[in-house]
Amino acid sequence: MDDFLRNFVAVANNDKDALAKAIAHFMFRELVEDIHADNRITDQEMKDLNREACNRASLLINHILNDDYITSAFKLESVMCSDWDSPVMTEELNQRLKLYSEVAADLKKQ
């Protein structure tokens, strides 16, 4: 891993909210960025949406996933999207996983 990426990892790992922010960015922000770039969402609306996405990600990782019963209850959310397609590992997602795996392997060596 080069020094640039190593510094990014260090900064991220020093942020107590890094995982919630990373989840919000990965699962939300990247998906709506084109809409934001086309000025269909104002900067303030985007900030508000980002904040809510981070809040929800934090709830998920700090509370819901820490309790099997709450996790089971949370799955009620899936009823609202029962007609959605099943998840698919796309080439883009496989590339992301490869990058994360490479960074993780380098971190293990340290």
C-alpha cells in the first residue's frame, strides 16, 4: 500500500464515526451524486440527506446489528421492498471488494 492510501486509512480509522460515514457514502451518496451534480438537489438538501444517511447507518451498526432480536425486528423493513430484485455482486462491487481485501492484507502486515 502506498503512503497516500496508508494516510487515508489512518485518518479514517481515527474518526469514531468512520464506519457510519463510509456506509452512508457507499450505499447512498455515490448513488445520488449525479442527481446532485445536475442541480436537482441543492447543497443544503444534500447535506441534510447525508446527515440522515449517516444517522441511520450509525443506528444500524451501533444498535441494530448488536442485538439478534432487534436485527430480526429490523427485517420488517424488507416487507416494503419485497418485490425488489435480489442483490447481485456486479463487476464494480467485485473490484471494490478486491481493493478492500488488498488494503486489509497490507494492514495485517503492519
